[in-house]
Amino acid sequence: MGTDEYDPLFETKKVKGRVMFRLFSVSLFVGICFIWAYRLKHIPKEGEDGRWVWIGLLGSELWFSLYWVLTQALRWNPVYRHTFKDRLSQRYEKNLPGVDIFVCTADPVLEPPMMVINTVLSVMAYDYPTEKLSVYLSDDAGSDLTFYALLEASSFAEYWLPFCKKFKVEPRSPAAYFRSMAIPNAAANLAREFLVIKKLYEDMENQIENAAKLGRIPEEIRSKHKGFSQWDSYSSRRDHDTILQILVDRRDPNAQDVDGFLLPTLVYLAREKRPQHPHNFKAGAMNALLRVSSKISNGKIILNVDCDMYSNNSQSLRDALCFLMDEEKGHEIAFVQFAQKFENITKNDIYSNSLRIIFEVEFHGMDGYGGPLYGGTGCFHRRDTLCGRKFNTEYKNDWSDDQNDQLIIEASKNELEERSKEVASTACEENTQWGKEMGLRYGCPVEDVITGCLSIQSQGWKSVY
């Protein structure tokens, strides 16, 4: 192999048997046409019995046939991707981009804090340089219970992250890991540390659950952290000032785990809400996170996950970067969508609650035509494409720091918090392009589809699955 030969960071393979499937589809379409012809030719005459029933059957067959024809487009050219993470490490390990991870929650009752922090801990434990990783929790309920849970999680992370790295734990959600593992028998040191870390997790869980049952945070706990003082002016979940706290600042030399390694930045945000201002639900929360994160970490890559979707693969971040950082095709890709996996599904899943057809068939089919839709969660984005950048053929990957990054380094923690609160206010979006040309789009319940398809992809960008 020549030294100048291009080694891609990912490869694309077309599904085998496509010709046979296409022949089958064509033959099936011919059969459908015969059914249409039969229905049209034998429509009962005016006044004959069953005329309207016949027409109704014809209408239903036309409708389902149209649906079948449209779905064939997603089965006509499916592709599968394979990444080469070893090549990524060889070329870019010292120059990996910063990554900001957004976790969104909106109700501490429907979305219990323990579930939320398990998701947060799973993404904090990614196999990635922690000095380039930042995690943001957007709490649209503005719940001090969720804040308390995140505060406890930040302390537990000091033990959980080293444990994950040392024993290559998968999955890295503590609840999922302990649920899937009995006491390990393979090694004495693993069994010993397993019991210690599980005890720490159970203690944290008990403290959070007790606070939830009590319905408030005890005064002795509130007095230990200044962050709770921000709830002094709290009115209701729909009427409050911005609440923002940097719980872990990776620039702080004391922000280390028990093994002495830096922890990822961890930020709690409850954006300002006022009854007279529309908050635009999840799209509004995501746009607030975009602005806030640009003031605190300004990662080039953004991952957003729902609070009930923990990461089950610590390498998925590197998988995404193989697409985005590829020298030949990476500059065309705006986002990388990952599939969702579901738990507590019945054995046969007769109602397809796991959306298997979408994730195992149709998204691969979309990938053959420029990429899948943005699914709203489990998606890695370029920051600049979310902020409205249009694609052009001269665009090149640029992972170097910009001027804003230097301002972040020089600012104190309090300065960053104050700057960030300004851009999380309701007034920040007035008379701007946020929700129109920048960020997630407003005015539609499926803001993810509108943003990914009609906004990003319509501007020339591609996506991969």
C-alpha cells in the first residue's frame, strides 16, 4: 500500500440481494396493478347492490397501494456503515474536537431524577478525553429536586468514571449495569470494587428517593451548596428567572476523580420562563443550550439525548467522529443519527413498540439517499450547522479553537455563569433568527424532523446513520 493512499475513517456497503428484492417488488407492483384493473372493470352499475362497498374497497386498496409504493423507496437502496476508530485515534487523538452533550428533561414526576442522572452519568463516562467533554442538563421544570440529583451525581461520578475506565464497563448507565450484572466471579478486585461502587450508588439513590418522597430538599442539604439559593426567587415552573450552575468546571484543578483525572464539565440549566413569552418546548430548550454552551465550552460537536435514553456504547462518540472527521467525505455530513434501543419490550413485540422497521430497515434506506431524518435524540451535530450554516463545496473541516474559546479560558467560573444567564433569558430571542434560521425550528410539534430535513438537509448537507 502506498503511503499516499487515502484510508477512509468509514466505509459504506450496499445490502446484498438488492436485485432480487427489486424484482420481487416489481412483480408485486404488477399484481397490484391487476387488482386495480379488476376493481375498475367490475364496478357494479348504478343501482346494483354492493356498488358503494365496491368503491370503498377500491379506495382502500388505492390508499394502501400508494403507501406500499412510497415505502419501497426506503427499501430500494439501503446501505450500512462501518467505522475505523483505530484510524481516528492514530490521526487525531491529540486533536479531537470538544463535544457538548445536551440532556433534556421537563418533569421530575414523569421523568424521575434517578432516571435522568443515569443518562447523565452514562454520557459523562464516554471513552473520550474528559477535558474535551461537557455535559449540560436542561431542566424545563426548574426543579430543585433534579438539581439536587445532579449535584449528587457529580460526586458519584468521581468514583463511577474511574471504575468504568478500569474495567471497561458496558453499559455505563449505573442502573442498567447493576441490573444486568450479578456479583462478578472473574476477578477478586473487580468483585470487591463492584460491591463498593454499587453501595455508593445505592446510598445516592436512597438520598434522592427520600428527598423525592419528602417533596422538598432538607435545609441541611440546601445550606451546603450555594446553588439552591437560586430558587429563592422561584415562582413556578412557568414563571422564574434563569437558574444556571456549573457543578463541575474542568478548568478547576480540583475537579478530579479519585484517580486524579479531570472530570467533564457539568452544567445545570433551567432557562428563564415567563407566562407572556412562548417557551417553544424542547426546541426552545435546545436553542437555549446552544447559546449557553457557546459561552462555557463551545464544543464543535453537539450530542443531544432525551433524559430516558442512556448511552449503551461508550465508543459511539468516536464512531460519530469517524464520519464527521473523514478527510474526503466528512465535510459534507451535518449530523450522525444513531438508532434507539428499547427495554421492557414484550417477547414478540406485536405492536412494534421498539420501532424496529424504522431503525433496522427504513433509516438504512434513507441513508442510501443522502441520509436519515434527525430523530430528536441520539444525534451528533456540527454546531455550526445547527446555528444556520449553509453547505458549500469549499467548506472544509476546521477543528481548531476560535477566539471565543480563548475568552472562555480567561474567564472565571462566576463570569461564565453570568454571561450564560444572559443568553438563556426570554429576551435573548426577541427580533432574532432563533427558531427560524438558527437552531431548532419553532412552530411545529416535530421540530426535529423540520430542523433536520427541511432546514439542514435542504441547505445541501448530508447525514448518516
